[in-house]
Amino acid sequence: MAKEKKSALKENEGVSQSEITNSTSIKNIKKKRNTKINSKTLVASILKKDITALSRAITLVESKNVEHLDIANSIIKQCLPHANNSIRIGITGVPGVGKSTFIETFGKHLTTLGKRVAVLAIDPSSSLTKGSILGDKTRMEELVKDENAYIRPSASGKSLGGVARKTRESIILCEAAGFDVIIIETVGVGQSETSVHSMVDFFLLLKLAGAGDELQGIKRGIIEMADTIAINKADGDNLKPAKLAKVEFNRALHLYPQKNSDWQPKVMLCSAIKNEGIDTIWNVIKEYIEITTKNNYFYTKRNEQNKFWLIQTIEEQLKSDFFNRPDIKKELATQLHLIENNKTTPFAAAYYLLNLTH
């Protein structure tokens, strides 16, 4: 009789913890939080591939606490000379396309090849409660146990780009920790998530056949950015529709102008759950890296991305500084009250608030 496979989703009987254990744990956690962070020590641990140190550094980078900003910047600066040695892959697609299953199968394939893989998974945040489930480690239950893989779920927050606020910096930290491949899984909620394209070398778009979005998908600007389209769940009864979808997408891709990379995007079939076509997709990515490295597009693109993130960072900081000013907070409340009573317009109120900074 076959042994039952244990799943992370299986509910186990709870184990009660003694009050002594709980109070001791709480005391230790509080003590650790109050310990002053030494950036040099933390970076030294990251360079030794210490996953705990890496996780702590990413937490500091993601923190909105102004006290953490300087130390986070110091860590990034120290890690930067050790970065830029990985292949950065962005993976996107609509919810339900099987991103997590694909990433787990793809990640396992890479680790069997001797690669160290980091997955930066972006979870959607609730617009009401501001919370996120952060359940990617549960969905990638095999990959999370792989010693050559690291999965870091982060909340998207208010980001419309489908990527967390500090994903760009997290990539640098993961590269300093010696990861060969960095995979960024986006929220997958629509056109606005295309900002992931500005931080990766290779952009993989996952699609479904038979979901009624083949033609709609062709219209979307995101297709223009894709370096390869992989039609997932191409198995069983869905194999025939997947083959037809592949033909449609191939036709559509030839209508777009040639990319500056001299790369002709491909359409692939795969089944993550059956581990079919995964090795072929990795071979396509290697082919892309080889071509773009030879024609220097790979490095040109990274330089352009750095310039883009410089502007983005400035805009983000200016916005943060503006809304955190005490006088702006006070006047903003006043202007909002005036708008509610139809005594001013949003445009006039914005103009007035912006003039307060001069």
C-alpha cells in the first residue's frame, strides 16, 4: 500500500504549550528585538549564505520605521559589490493560472541542476484591512524544504505594480547571499503589475487555454513585454485547447515590432503539476541570456533599470516627505473637509497644498 503523502495543508492535532515556555519565548523575542543591529555583522553573515541574516536584512529593508532606514541603506550599500551575479526572472499571470505550482516545479528543477534559487513572492494586500495571507510557503511545500531554495513572501501594500515596495533591494540582498536565480512572483491582478518588467532580465508570462482570454490576452500591453509565454496546465483534456492557444499567441507575437534585444518571444506549453515542459522553458531562458549577453543588451537593460529605479525612489521619498510634514497633515484634513462641503475642488486643494512646500 502506497505511503500517504504528508501535506502542509493537513490539519494536525494541536499541542498545548506550557506557560513557562510561552513566557520564556516572549522574553527572548523581546530581548532580541531590543538588541542593537550591527550592519557589518549582518552583512558578513549574509555573505556566508546565512538565511536567517538574509531574512532579517529584508525585514529591515521593508520596514516603514524611519529608524531602520539608515541601517537598511548601509546593508544594501555593503551588499551591492557582491550583487548582480544572478539571473532575475519575473513570472506573472492572472490568479488561478498556477504561478505557485509552476514556480515550485521550476525551482525544484533548478536546484537539481545545482542552482541556488530565491523566490520573492508578492502577496496581494487587502485594501480594507491592509493585511496579506502570505501563504506562498504553504503552497510551495516541497520547494520550501529544499536547502538550496529560499522563499520570501512579501505584501504588495499600496503598490500598483504588483511588486512589493522594496523588492528591488531584496534582489540585491539575495544576490549577495549567493543565489544564482532570483524569481519574482507578482500579484497577477492586471495591467498595472507590469513594473516587474523593470527589475528582471527575463519576463515570463503564464497563460491558460480555454479560459476565454486568448484574444483578450493578445490585446494587453503585457504581451508586448513578455520574453516568453508559457501556456500552463497543458495536460489531459486541456492539451488540445492549449495547442490551439499556442498557435494564436504565436500569430499575435509576430505582429509586434522587433524587440531591441533581437529576441523573438516564444510560446511554450507546460504542465507544472506533471513536470512537463519545465526543462524546455529553462533552456529558452538560457538561450535568451546567451543572446542578450553577446549583443550587450543584457547589461544595457540593467543600466536602464537602475536609472528607472533612481527616479522611482526619488518620487517615493518626495511623496513620503510631503505627507509626513505636520503642516501638510493639518492642512490636508482642512482641504478634505472643504471638498466634502463642495467649497473647493480636488485640483484647487492640491494646488494649495503643493504651494505650501515652496
